[in-house]
Amino acid sequence: MDSGAAPGDFAVVLRRLRESRSLTQEELAERSGLTAKAIGALERGERRRPYPHTVRSLADGLALDDDERASLVAAVPTRDAVARRALDPPVPGPAGSSGARSSGPRDDSPATATDSPATATSPATATAPSPATGAGGSAVPGAHPASRPSAIGAGGSDVPGGHPASDPSGTSFAAPATTLIGRDAEVDRLRALISDGHRLVTVTGPGGVGKTRLSLEVLAREASAFPGGAVAVDLAPLRQPALVIPRVAAALGLPEAADTDPLDALVRHLKGLRVLLVLDNLEQLTGAAPVLADLVARCPDLVVVATSRAPLRVRAEREVVLSPLATPDNDDVETVAGSPAVALLLDRAAAAGSPTDVTDDDAAALAAIARQLDGLPLALELAAPGLRLLSPATLLSRLQETGVGAGLRDLPERHRTMAAVLDWSMDLLEPEEVALFERLAVFSGGFSLDDVGPVAHDGDGADVLSALGALVDQSLVLRVPAPDDQPRFRLLEPVRQFAMQRLHASGQATATADRHAARFHARASAFRDPLPGPGLAVALDRLEADHANLRSAYLRLLELDRDGDAAELAGSIWLHLALRGHAREGLAWLERIGPGASDVARCRALTGRLGLLMVTGDVEGMRHHTDEAVSLARRVADPGVTCEILVLAGQGAVFAGALPEAERLLAGAAVAASESGRTWVAAHARLAQGLLALTAGDLATAGVVLSEAVATARELGNPFTLATALNINATLTELLGDEPATAALLGEAVALSLAARLSWTLGYSLPALASVAQRLGDPASAAWLFGAGASISAADAVDPTFPVSRALSDRGLDATRSALGEPAFTREWDAGRAASAAEIRARAATVMTRAGGARSA
């Protein structure tokens, strides 16, 4: 063999070695556990820097001697040292020492015949149940010590907290000594699948989510139901699918026979035995899936529970997707204490000697830690020891800055840091998949399929789809519910931080961030027109799903001194910010707009500022910006841009009692809206004129104007416009004393607002409907609805400040408190504050029914 190729000529060396063995690419692929496509790409030089495990698999498949291995390693550019370490033969050393392999089989080799239960070295040799005992320690009839599986579970020492079982494969597989937290439902589901006859179950999920821990718990609990044995086999060291069956056979104590097919021998061995196998870490060995399916089909009493970051994709498989632990949905002490993610964090922190109680002072920080780590069990375990020295708030700050650090020494090496877990995943990916994974880090809070290509800039859509599919298969990217017909995905936050570190190291961070900013600037501009139309709810749902991406894009535009684009982004989606509880954040965005924006961009930004000031009840702030707004509108010649700013400035004047000014502004807004065909703005200009008439006490004019406005709003089909029109009309009917009409109008407004999740209009509807309940003699419902309205106002920064409706609401609130007395009022108020949307809908319907009865009486 000519080993004189220069380093970097990997394609040439590989092809010469293959041809010297008279092997086709397909035959080498079968022997090495790779694909013929991958080998072809390597030999054509399309993949110039294969991963170490790929080089090792090729060397094994070619059966290279030491010199040939060295030649192949030397041909790998820049990675020669890494690959050489991966390919070096085992270094003799004492069992249990770091890196020593002489105490067991080589990385990618099945156990030899000498690795039998009688000779295998294990710290539990003296106490573990013998290989011939079943669950409970009794001998299995007819079992031979060297040929029956080792059982763990009931009666044996390998229950949780016990000692590791002797593993004939050379791997001691200990049942965890920690408590399994937050997985009762998953344990029950797995056990039910086994009981129902499913014999190949794959537990999938991202690295560190607890697949191994869950499977071992099920193994321990189910052991008594498997008299033939319950055995766990760690497949993490393997890289060749062909070695899975020999490794399983070795774990069951089956002697190796050179002249016997390993699968046939294993099938004969398992015949008539009810055995439970946990095959751990199959993600790098999915090529063994057909053989495992065949094994299960030929052994009717065998049950296999596999763990893998990717499903096996065979017909016999039943997949169980393991998600991270639930995190708190609010910062209430009881909610935080009851969260499985926080419970795990505190349990592991207690083992390190830190306090375990959730207090009022720490609840919010503990909840934030759980959310920052996305409920990922390994990340929580790695972070928990930090609570021994740091307060929860300080630990949270460090996690946000640096991510999760080193963990416990008794974890497998690949689990001692999140980086180690994820590096393991990188080894299972192709280069184009790694590149896409890194670029996905720029997305915040998730992403839709239609955004991947433009942001990743990674070839055509088909290539992106293929790479994304591989990342989903490996549980690095998770599929999540979508607000529309575009599939949606996300990276767990610890995974995203890892990807971001790699993205920066690759030198692609700046270019990817710039594409991301451009994409979501375009997204905001594209939704400027749908927001005022009948598609409001759909647009709000998509913008809400991408809110974190819009924030990131906005901040990136500011970093690039693109003030005009930043102003357009924030101004284009001000209605989303107002209606979905982001008003104060939106105002903070707009405060940062620099002087570089054009007049049109500044007009859009000022429109957003006035709208967000109105929803937060800052009438004084609106008035402060009115002169600037009117002056800017005069300079911008486009009525389609200026009409909206004039409507909002006019409403601010109404709220401030400056009625002549308001009349002038609103008249100009109506003309501009008509000229530009902005029906939505024209409808709101008419509604504002109705507010003006109500404020002036001209109920007759208000009746005419508001009747027209409601009709226009129904024709427009925008739920925000219609709910606003109904609310204002309800103020008129309340002043006229028409209780049934008021309740009907408010009930419809509540239903519209709940359906589209419009907190602004709910902030007006609920207090008004509460006043109706009080006047109908139902002060309990009144207090309850007042509480529900206050909760929405507090959460979403909604402050209803139209003077007429505010005065009516305050009057009803005082009357309700007086009628109930403080204790009863507080009880109902608190119940309303905690109410769900369904409960609010039901209570509103009750008041509407009562009001309708009042009319018939």
C-alpha cells in the first residue's frame, strides 16, 4: 500500500485503500455502517474534513493495519490529531481509570467470549443478582449461568439507590441513585404500552432530556413481569450498526461463536424467554433498525425499549417523544413550587447542600432559571450545584451570560456539560446539517419553515428542508404548534446558546444576523396591511409567535444605525404591540429611534407611539406629541400615511377635553382616509367623532354617528374595530338606560375580544359589563368581572381612559363594593383575577341572559 500521499489527499488515500481490497463503495458502506452516498462524496473530495468517528468506521470497515490507519489519519486536513486519537488502539490501564479500555471490549467491538459473568469486572460483583436469577432473585428454570440474561429490579440490588449490575459486555450499567421527578405520566405511559403488547418502543428526545433515566425507571418497575430477565445495554461506544446484535448478545451472556450468525444465535437463545431489553443510545446506530425489528418479530416474548435522539422508523416501532419538564407559567410561589422543573432543580441543589424552599423573594428567579434552561433535566442538574454558593438571582444572571457549566463527576463524560452532550450530537450530522444548526441560533423563540431558507441562506429550499429534517430527527430542533399553515420549530434555549457559540466561532454570526434582521423587517412591513383588515386575528397570531424574532431584528437594525428601518418595523406592528400586551415594550422600542429616520418612517413611528400611549392611558403623553405629529403630517404628502396619525392625535384631544381641536383633527383625518382609501382609518375616525359627541353630551348625534360606525365595522370584518364600536355604542346605551341593549353589545364585544385575544377592547368591555351586573342586582358577578378586567389591564398595560366610560365604570365599582362589603368583594375580585378565558365567557353569558330577562319582565 502506498502511504506516501500528502496530508489532505483524503479522497485519493481512501479510494486506493478501498480498491486494494476489491470493494465497491456499496460494499464498504455496508461494512463501515456509512452510506454509499457519503463514501462517494469523500472520494470525490466533496467532503474534505470527515469527522473522527467517520474515519474510524472507514478504517474498521477496511480492516486496516496500524500503518494503513496512520496513513488514512494523516490524509485528514487540520484534524489529524483528533482523528489519530480516535483511531489509536486502546491504552492498557487500570479498570475505571480515565480513558482505559483494557478492562472491557474495544469501542466498536463486540464483547469476547471471555467477558462472561464469571470474569467480568464490576464494582457490584459481590452484591448483584447472579445472571441466572430472575426478578426477585429466584433461579430461572433451565437457565445456565453463562447463557441467561442478568435481571435487575424487584428483589435485586439494582433498584433505584442500589448497586450497579454486573454487565457481561464490560459496561457497568447502574440504576440511578436519584429520585425520578416529574415523569409519573411518562412512566405510566411506557408501562401501559408494554402491557398492551407493544414490543418495540423508542423513547426519543433531545440530549439531556432524561431518556436513559426514564427507561431505567421503567426497567426497574417492570422487571418482575419478565422472568427471563430485564437488562440494560449501553450502546454509546458503538459506531457500527453491525455491532449492535453482538453487543446485545454479550450483555445477555451469550458466548461468541465465529461460525454462527449472531442474530440467529440470539433468536435461539431468547426463544421461550420473556425478556425486557433497554437499548440505550441508539441515535448513531439507526442503521440497525431493520435488524432490531427482525429480532423482535422472531422473538414473540421479547420487549425492547430503545432510547435515541432520532426514531428508528420501522413499522414495529411505537415512538414516545420525551419533552422537557414543565416550567412555571407564572411567578406565584405555589405555582413555582409545584413546577416539575423547579422541583428537580431544588432536589439536585439540596444534594449539594443548598436550601430547598421556594420563598416570595426567590420564586421569580427560580422560575426564570427553569425557563432559561427550558426545563431540560440535564441542564437543571448541571446548574443546581450553583445554588450552594449563589442566590437564585445571581445564578440566573450567570446562566444568561455564560450558559451551563461543568457538572457532576459521576455522570458519563459526554453528559458532564451541555456542550459535551451537544458535541456528541454534532458527530452524528453531516457538515451541511451542522451549518444549518448553527445558523438557526439567530432565531429567538422559534421559527417557521418559510423563514429558514432566507435566514440560513443555505442553498435551495430542498436542501434546507433535508437538513432541517435531519436536525428534527436528532431532536436538536423541536416541532412546535404553529399559528398558521407554516410548520414551526424551535431550539431549546441551552441548545440555542450552544449553537450560537458555534456560529460565532464559524465567523457566520454577523451575516446570519443581518439576514435575520432583513427578513423580519420585511415581515413587519408585510403585516402592516393585514392588521387593519379581516385577517387581524391570523396576523396577530403569526406576529405573536415571532415577537421575539421581531425584537431581535429591531435591536439588530439599531446596532447597524438603520434608524429608518427600525422605525418602520416598530411602527408597522404597533397594533400588534397594543393588542397582545406589548405596549410598554413597544414604547421602549420607539424611545430608541435615532435621528436617521426619514419623515415617512418617523410618521409611522409616531403613529405607533400615539397608539401605544393611548392603550396605556397616558393622555398627557399623547398631548405632548400632538404638535409634533400634526407638523410631521403636514410635511408628509401621503394621506395614506398621515390619516392614521391624525385620528390618534384627535382621539388624544377628545380624551383631554380639547373638543374644538379634536373636531378639526378628526375632520382632517376623515378626509385623508377617504382620499387614500383607508377604510379602517375612516371607520376609526368616525368612531372618534362618536366619542367626541358623547363627551360633549350630544347623545342624538352620537347615536347617528355610532350606528354608522358599527355598520361600517361589521362590513370591514376587523374584530378590533367591531369590538371598539360595540364598546362605544354600549356607553351610549348605558347613558340612555337601555340595560338589555348594553349587555348584548358588551357580550358580543367580549366574545370577539376573547376569540382574537384583544386585551385592549377587553379592558373596556369587562368593567362596563360588571356595572351592568351590579345594576341588575348581581354584585357578586360584578365584583368577579371587575377583577377579571383588572387582571387583563395589569398584565397587558391596558388603562381604559375615555372619560365617559371611565366615570360610569368607577361608579359601578363603588356601588359593587358597597353592596358586597369588603371581604365578599375581595373574594369575588380575586376569583375574577384568576379566571380563564372560558370562565370569563361563561360569566359574561350569564349577565347577558339576566339582562335579557329584565327586558322580557
